[in-house]
Amino acid sequence: MRGRESWPSDWIGSLRTSVARIVVVGGGTAGWLAACRIAAASNPAAEQPVEVTLIESPDIPTIGVGEGTWPTIRKTLERIGISESDFLVSCDASFKQGSRFDGWATGEAGDSYYHPFVPPIGGDPRETIAAWRASDMPFAEAVCAQPKVCALDLAPRQKAMPDYAGALNYAYHLDAAKLAALLTRHATQRLGVSHIRDHVTAVTMAENGDIASVTTRANGEFQGDLFLDCTGHAALLIGGQYGVPFVDRSAQLFNDRALAVQVPVDAKSAIASQTIGTAHKAGWIWDIGLPTRRGVGCVYSSAHLSDEEASDELEAYLRRTAPEVAVASLSPRRLTFRSGHRERFWSHNCVAIGLSAGFLEPLEASAIVSIELSLDALIDNFPASRDAMDLRASRFNGLFSYRWDRVIDFLKLHYSISRRDEPYWREHREAGATSDRLCDLLRIWRDQPPSSFDFPEVDEVFSAASYQYVLYGMGFPAPRGSALGRVPADQATAVRQVRERARALASALPTNREYLNALRSAATPPIAEGISVQ
């Protein structure tokens, strides 16, 4: 073992060079979450405290389509010091307790299932399957109380509960532009983040291949030790400067366009507790309920559906679900995208966060959670100096290559086991359109249910429980059991306990509308807009 006395002197000197100047290039949800998380995690007593500067182009709006989140967002908001009530009011947010999928399995009447955020009863998946078989109910309703709560449009918590605690696991639906505005105010006024509204016009490189500084049009040069690329699809640093290739995954995820629209709602209308995803002949439609509007969008594959046909699909859906609205007066935005990700996400002293790292179609709201996971991995393994940065980058790249593959597999699952008979859905089931890993898992799941053994990473994006909800919600044959292992005989008791839990929650929880109206009426004025630090 090498002793300290034999360390090279230049190594010892470099250990004292802290990574302290963090430059975030780009705003939006990714940039401001990054700035808030790093600033909130910084140690003011450190020999060289972290300084965070965010440079944001003044004329690039937030894309604002990703309005769904995962339960991880609660911990993220708590870590950066935003109260739950301030968040809910400032972001026109509501509670999300999972997703409901209509028409995905067969497209026939009654084809609907839930993917809730609460895991199924029992620790052993075989016991869960046995309990379901002992009932006459759909899988999610038999093994979890949350679908009943969702069906009644109930909130997952009572007002007296502490911030970010609930009777059930939950996330949020939100206005993405308002979230970015809230994070901006919080970062600049509470966390000391410097905010520069300017265009980046040049990037200066150091001899070792690192980014030394970025130059802005009106504010000059900004040097940094670590640069976060949050410039969205432009990927100004990771793609434009370092030339890291984009890995196109559209051979597995066909959708490449969306029509998005905001639909007004009555102030007394019910607010849904889940994202509703309704399948159509060449894609699906999202429906997200907020206190003041619904966000609705038609996602589709341009190879299978024309823009005009997609517009017709969206209009027909709105006429069914919002007959009181003058649909012809609405003006949907047309968005184009490509599902895929960078070949690497951390190169030299540059880390791509958010859309600059990649984007997958909006099914299952994976966009914001990918930002959160990237920031968790960066902060938990933050480089103290430049010396070990390449090793950390290598680990980061390996982890997120794995994660992007797993997210793609989970999204693909929704299509590959569908029995719909339109060309779009048939092509999803063709050989080569699904990864070998997912194909192998589907073969294994004929004999045993998804379990933690199938997902070995500590922090999987989607757990075995999520796969169970999708598989059995869509009618995938449940295994009959193996010759080894015994399942308790009294499974009816477990199902009865789920029903009793659902009844108790139904009588104790307020509706989303009641909860959010009371919160808004009692809210203090939001944080002042303030002035950006220049």
C-alpha cells in the first residue's frame, strides 16, 4: 500500500484545489432544480464554499409539457427548503397518486387499469398474485387501496399532516413554467444563487480538455470548476462543445410528436388524482388535472398518423371529456421530439442534466425524475477536486446508461404486451422492436411474477411493483406458481384488509378540490419576484 509520504507532490497539491465554482448553463426545471439542490447542499463552513451561478438565455421559454412527477419530488422540494403549501399554491399544483390507462390492452369497452404509487400488499410477489386470484377484482384494486381513493378524486393527505407526509404515497401535477419561476425566486432570494440573464456566445477550453469558462454577450466571462449543461435539446456544452453523440431510441419508442393544449375547468369541478392516459390507434392522450385547468396532449407517431389525423383524435377526445368547452376555440401547440439520450452524460468537467442528457416520450412522467436522479448521483458523489472527477464521471455514465435502458424497457412494456390490432400496435410487438433484456424478462414472468431479483440496482427508476401493475393490468397471464415455495392459504383475508383500508381512507380524506381550495384561500402572498443578481 502506498503511504502518504510517497504520494507525488503535485497530487497532494491538487487535492487542495476544490471544485467550488459551479456554473449552470440554462434555466427551466432542470437548471433551477440543479442550482437549488447544489446551493442547498453546500457547506458554508467549507474552506472554499460552493458558489453557484446560473446563466439563462432571456428569450428561451420553458417547454412546459412535463406536468407530471414521481414521489421523489417531495424529498427534492423538502431538501431545498420549499414548503409544501407554497409549492402547491405557487405552481397551481395538485396531487398525483399514479396513472390510469384506458384502452391500452385491447381498446375494447371496459379496458382500463391503474398504476398506483402504493406497492401491492405482501412482501412476496407470489403471495400478491395468490391474493389477487382469490378475488374477483382487477389486479390493482385487489392488492392496493389507492385505486379506490383515486376513483373518488380524494387527496392523499389531510391538512393537519406535516409537510410532504401523507396517508398514501403521492407526487404532483403542476404547471412547469410556474415551477421554474418558483425555483428561480427561491434560488436567488433564499439560497444565494447568482442569476445571469444573457446569451452564451463562446466556450473557452483548458489544456486538459476541460471547460475553463463561458463568455456571455453582455456580462463577459464566467469561469468555473464544474459546468452543468441544462440547455435542453440544444445540448450546447455536452453536444455542441464535446460532440458527445446522441443515441436514437426511436426504433423502440415510435412516438415523435405531440399536440398539447390547456383546457379551462369550472372552479367547482373535481380534480383527478391520477394522470389519465388514453390509447388511440397510433399513440395515446394524456390528461392532467390542475386546480384551474386540464393539461391535455395527443402523443403520436408521425410514421403512423398525420398531423391532421392527430388533431382529429385530440378534438374527438376533448368533445367527449369536456363537452362544456368550446373546443374549436382552443389552440394546441405542436411539439416534435426524438426519443433518445447522449452516449455519455458526464464528459471532463461537464455534466448534462435534463433534456440535454436525453428525452423519452412523456409516458410515465420520467423527465423530471431523471433530473432528480442525476442530481442525487452528482451531489452524493460530488468531486472534492479535479483529480477523481474522471473516475466519478465513469461511474455516473455507467449508472445512467443502465437507467436509461431500464426506463425505455418499462415504457416499451406498455406497448409490447398490448393486444390492439392497429398497425402501430402490431409493429410494437414485432421482433427487434423490444430489447433482448425485456424479451427475456417476459419469458421469465410467464413462470414467476416480477420481483426485486429482476432489478438488482439499489435505486431502480421503476420497481418490480410497477411492472406488476402494468403486466396484470393489461391482462398478461399470471403465473400459476412453481413446485418450490408455499403460499399461505388464507389469501381472502389480505384482500379483505385492502377493502377495509380503502373504505377507511374514503371516509377520512378530503377531495382534492376541497383540500386545494382551502389551501389557496388560506395562503399568504407568494415570495416576491425580486431582482436577478447580476
